[in-house]
Amino acid sequence: MTTTLSSFPPQPASSIPVRDVRTSPADLLHYGRDWTHSFEPAPSAIALPESVGEVQALVRWANQTRTPLVPSGGRTGLSGGAVATHGEVVVSMERMRSILSFDAADRALTVQAGVTTQAVQEAAAAHGLFYPVDFASRGSAQIGGNIATNAGGIKVLRYGMTRHWVSGLKVVTGAGELLEFNRGLAKNATGYDFRHLFIGSEGTLGIVVEATLQLTGQPPAQQVMVLGLPALDAVMAVFEQLRQRLTLSAFEFFTDRTLHHVLATGAQRLFETSTPYYVLAEFDENEEAALAAFTAMTDSGLLSDGVLSTTQAQAQSLWRLRESITESIAAYKPYKNDIAVRVSTVPAFLRQADALFASQYPGFDVIWFGHIGDGNLHISVLRPKGMGDAEFLATCGQVTSQLGSLLTQLGGSVSAEHGIGLLKKPFLGCTRNASEIALMRQVKRVFDPNGIMNPGKVFD
């Protein structure tokens, strides 16, 4: 049976078995929300455990008192998965930021859940190795949150999702049990791999407290190019041309409206030609092959203009055009779609989605960008001036319902890397059928029998 939020009696903050508990209005607001900004936070308290023992004591207390818990990492999520809206206790992992061990033979790093993605990358680099999961929020996003949402980012095309780099997990389940999954093994054929249930579970089964992460060798030097395209149909044709000629690490897409907002923050336009669509490609350094590809695509009419980095500073400058997008539109509190289709289906999706948004969002500023080389697109809708929150969310929800129907037809997903949370919960059925959702509920009851973990999210 799913426990309803109304069944949880409020508990005094003083009874929470964690040394650092905060209840000031500023802390409740800060820790109670994520980057979604579509839901008003209303937690009852913020608990900041410092050890696995404190996390376990907290979860056991929550079971005894039937107090709902919302696990919280860097709160950079965009689906409301870390928002506390009904008096829950937020469990922030930011005080558990230790890098516990490095194993040179296994090329593995074991860390606490609150370690940031950037800290993992820097620790890997200090040992001459590479942690490839990467995104613009690397300095704030925490490993526990990355795992809970199976975060992707800008290098999925070459390296895959967070799931591919987690060789071991230590978790506190919703029942308060401390479990260790896979123990960092490369091979382990001993039945169900519960590690993969927790990766992408959005905190609904328990709390990730430690992770063993696989590292890899440093990649070759990378070059970056940004290309201007005259037509939407050219995007995937350019991708195919570059994929044949270069070893790609990333292939990103954005529109002229998207670039407009980035340039408004002070970024510099890197070539004069204005085009409706742009792509950014990162690849193993190969200037001769890159120039040959550029010439061939220009001659065939696929490109209008472009720029190729010749130094690392130039490459970083080009990446800023892509990585500044989310920040450049944050003040608008946009409604975000995060969809995925198979790469072979991207052209059909682009055509049909473009027509859908043109008809259903007249007068709206719709910002397209994403990791299109792996089939993932982000569509952020900016609220028109004078439109209230409720009307804006209702309008976007109606269009997302139609978008979900399109994704169902194309075999796509309503969430590629941001999770379901609160925002996408009404559209889960567009990707997962009733039997699958029923099985997910049964799995939740096994690990979280009293329904205390992140209630109301995903499918509750």
C-alpha cells in the first residue's frame, strides 16, 4: 500500500537523530527546492548527516515516526525530484564530502555521496586518470544525486551515462538497512544486481551514502568546432558526416534563440554569419580531418559558417556558448522538457516537434538545445510577460501531453537524464506502461515498506 503524505504526523525537529538540523526560513527555502522553481518548498526541517551511522539512524527514526524524507544532493535537478512540498525532512548530503580511497589497480575511486562531480574529476586527474561524466553543473552537482538520477551530460556520446561508471554502491534503504552492492567488482554473476535499481531511482528506494566509481585513461587532446547551419534537416546530416571523419566525444545542438540569451550574458559571437541552428562538436584533435570535413559540408550546402579551436582557451570559450545556456535563461524560470529518442529517430522527431511547438506555443520563446548526438534534447519554454504561474504550468502541461504522445509513437522517453520527480510524473505513462509502473511500485514496497522515501515522486 502506498502511504499518503497526509498520514505522516509532524515531529519536532529536536527529535531528529542528527547533530546538524536546521529550521530557519532561509535554510528551509534553500534546501527545500531544486532548479525546477515550479513548486513552492515547504519542508519541516533540514538534516545534514555527517556519517553513514547518522543516515541510518535518521531513516530508522523516520520509519518509527512515519516522517517523510527527501534526499538532497546539489539540488541541480530540473524535474522537482529533490523538492520538499509537504513538511518532509530534507536529507542534505553536503557534509559527507570525503574521498575515501583510490585503488590504482582497479582504477577506482570510492567517495561519499556528497562529493561533487568536479571534485571526482579533479581527484581522477591527480592520479593521471579521467572521470568522464560531465555537465555544466559539475561544481554543484553531487555524486549521490548523479547516481539517483543516472545523470548523463555532454560526453554520453562517447562514454555513456553515470550507470556505466558505478562499480559499487553502499546505500541505506527505506527500511533502514545498510546494504553494499557489487563491491567494485568488474564481474559478478550472482543474481540480481540491486546496484542498478538504485541508479536512477530518484531517492524513492533509499539513500546512496557511498559509491565506487570507475575511472579511465586520459583522453587525447580535444578540439572543438561550432558550426552554423541553415536548416533543421542539416543537423543530423552534419552529425553523420563528422561521425564518419572524426572521433567524437560530444555533439551538441542549439538554436539562434538560445544563442541570443547566451550572448545577452556577455558571451562573444565567434563568427559573423547569423544562422537559425548551431552545433558544437568535440573530438580527438585532428585539425586536418576537421578542416576537410568543414570544406566538404560547406560545399554541399550543409553549413553556413563555423569556427575551429586552435588552443585550449579557444575550446573552452566555444564550450561556454553551450554550457551557459541553462544559466542564461534561469531568471525566466522556464518550463523544461528533457526528452530522448533513438538517434535514428531524431530527424522525424525534430520535424514533428518543431511543428507542434509552432502551433501550440504562439508568442512563447521556446529554447531548443541538447546532446543531440545521443538522441537527447532539452526544450525550455519561457513564460510570456503577464502570464501567471498556474496558467503557464497548465499550458505547458497540455503541450507536454501532446509531446508525450509523439514520443510514445516514436518509442522515446519523457525524461532522458533529469528524472521524473514531480514535474514529469503526469507523463510517466507515455514511456512506461501500466504493468511496468505496477512492478516499480512493488519494488519500492520491498525497499521502502513504509513509504517514507521521497513520497509523491515518480509514480506515487
